[in-house]
Amino acid sequence: MTRTILLTAGGTGGHLFPAQALAGELQRRGHVVELATDERADKYGAAFPARKVHLIASETLRGRSPVNLAKTAISLAKGTLQARAVLKNLKPEVVVGFGGYPTFPPMFAARLTRTPSILHESNAVMGRANKMLAGSVSALATSLPLVNADPELEARTVETGNPVRDAVMDVAGSAYPVLNETGPIHLLVFGGSQGARFFSDCVPSALGQLPLALKSRIHLVQQCRAEDLERVRAAYQACGVEANLHTFFQDMPARISNAHLVISRSGASTLSELTVIGRPSILVPLPGAIDQDQLANAQGLAKVGGAWPVAQKDLTPERLCEDLVHLFDSPNILKTAADAALSQGKPDAVKRLADLVERVAAGEAIVEGTHS
């Protein structure tokens, strides 16, 4: 039976990529999918498989001054009215939210119109927007066990995993690249805008300190901010490291698959891709985050031996150089970590989540607890 489903996600890759994966799966099942998001999604919109994209007003809470609170409230109220009009016109069987403040107006409008809804939490710690919305949803889908779970939500919680894009599935579980004593070492470094700046400062110095025999084997792929590209390129040329630098890699899943080691932030989408593909990583959680969600994500993967988390304040070039020498001199350690990461992957997450969407759309009550 064909259903009409409205997806809503904040306009960043971390929120849009799992929504994009779900949209593709729902369309393959014959359903009609539309997307509600904010203007930041423009760079992803062309690739998003939706019949229509609705831009909804929203605002992140920036400080607690009366002026900021008023601006946020006005923007969210405007967005709720816009979203309610979309729901009245579209009449979806279910609304699925993927986090971020742009999801608040459509999800709140779903509550006002009594439209069934699902909230997907991709991190191990529930975000602030999702916390405000979770109490009224038909089901809560999680990627990982929540460290701050609300006992009252347990009966409506289903651990589906975090859907990954088709490009990730194309290389899911691919064999770990052979790493011998003389061959090339493929190192991948990325981390979004904030991560890219820190890594642009730290990694060139660390690689420059490597022993010459090891440094000459490094084949580096690194994401950099546009304003940092030339200085980082010059730094690698000066220390003799072969580096492929860009502001954005369209083929990131293939790059991950080719890597012997990844250095990155520990956002939910990054960890989902690392575990579905199966690659070891040095994870540097975003510091100063209110919810510390990236720290919880990294610690979860570290517990099974799939990653090595390091606080940004502790990751000096000297420390990173020592860690890289140790890991690249011990290929068995990297291979074991790759296998451990792969053991945590949920390549069927998109099918699990699509199954849940169909169940909620059909009016089924979700009462089974924390696993699908």
C-alpha cells in the first residue's frame, strides 16, 4: 500500500544523510516522500530523493538572553505555522524527524494535527531538540543505546541503527587493505568545518615528525577549509608528505574504504560509516559540546576496540606522531580494530527504520522496547 511520508531534518550532512538513505528505501517500496528542512540543505537538495522539498523557518537557541529567546520563539512559531500548512495539504500518514532545530516545527505541527510521528536519534546522547519532542512521538528510533534514556520512552523505543547512504552500502564490509612493511599507507583525515581547522593545524606537524622511512610511505587524503588549503599544502610539501587536499570529497565512502586509518570527529554519521565499512580510527570528539554526544559515541566504539578516542586538548602533534608510529608499525593492531569496528555496524539500519515507518503508518502500536 502506497503511503505519503514527510521526512524532516536539519540542514547538515549528519542529519540529512540518514534521512536521504531512508527516503531512497521508502521510494523503492513505492511510497511518496517529501522533505521539510531549512535553507542550509541547498547543497544536498539536488541529491535528496524527495518529490518536493519544503523550506521551513527555524532557529537554533543561541544564548538565553531575552532578545535571543524571543527571536528563537518567533522563528519556531513561524516555522510551526508553515509546517502545519504543509501537513494539512500533504496529509502524510507519518512524519519522521532526524534531529536539529529545523525538525522542531514539523514535529510539533505533527503533534498539533495528531499525525503519527517517529523521532530518530543518531547519537548515544539525545540532543536538546529531540528531548523536547520525544514525549509526544509514536516511536523513538535510536542508532545506539542511549546513555541518557528516559525510562518512560522505553516501551516506544526501537534500536534501528543509523541509515547510511547507498554509496556507503556499495563498500560495506569491504576487505581491509593489506598493510605490509614497505607498501603505501593510506591515511584519511576529515572532520567538518571545526574539525578541519584543528586537523589542519595538528596533522601536518605530526606527520612532519615521522621517521623518514615511514613518512615516505604516507598517502594522505585530508579535508581542509578553503582558507587553509594553501598553507596546509605548503606544510606538506615542506615536510615531504604526499597529500591530496580538498574542501569536500564527493566520494568519501570510497575514501574510507581505501584507508588503513581514519582520523576524524566522532559524529553519528561518521561512526555509522566507519562501522558499516569497517575501518579503525583515531577519534577526536568535538570539544565544548553541551550534550557531549560525540564523546559518548567515541567511547562506545572504543569499548569494543574499534577506535582510539583522544580529547582535542590532549592531541598534540608529538602525541599524534607517537600514536601513528605505533599503529603503522603494528598492522595487526589496525586490522583487529577494523574487525571490531565492523562488528558494530548495522548495514540493515535503513530497512529496519523503513519497517518501523510502515508499522507506524499502518497504525501499529510500538511496545516492544529497545530492539527491533
